Amino acid sequence: MKGSRNRALSVMILLVFSLVIFCSSLFIIANADHECCGEGCSVCTELAECLNNLHTAESTVSGAVQPAILLIAVFILINAYIRTRSEHTTLISLKVELLN
């Protein structure tokens, strides 16, 4: 029960995160060539906030992905090293069965 609750929460966070990125990108694309009314323009303020959201998301994703990739690479290397060292190292694994 607790595992399914955590999974549902993770999916909801992923959806909200994706929606924020998508809506920010869509707003920037739609209003990139607006006619600015000068200082205090509400569209420029919203564009700045959307850009800030995208930059924050970019740094968050890169900050989480790089250590994860490094950790996966280390596990793969350790697993490969263990496999090469542990093949046929015991007398039982070297024994040949002779069945008649």
C-alpha cells in the first residue's frame, strides 16, 4: 500500500513538473514578440518568471541526472569487475560431473 502511494505521488510530481516546463515554454513562444509598453510591462515580468522557471528546472535536472549517471556507471564497472573475478574460483565450480 505504501509503495503504491509513493509511486502515485512520484507520478503526480512528475506531471506537475512537466506541466510547469511545458506551460512556461508555451508562454515564452506565444509572447516572444509582444509589443512592450515600457517599464513595468506585465508580459515582460511574466516572461522573466517563465525564463527563471526554465533555468531553475534545467539546473535541478542536471544536478540530479549527473550524479545518477555517475552512480550507474560505477555500479556497472563494479559488477563487471566482480563477474570477471568470481568465475570458476572455487573447487565446486571447477568440478566436472561425470554422470553415467
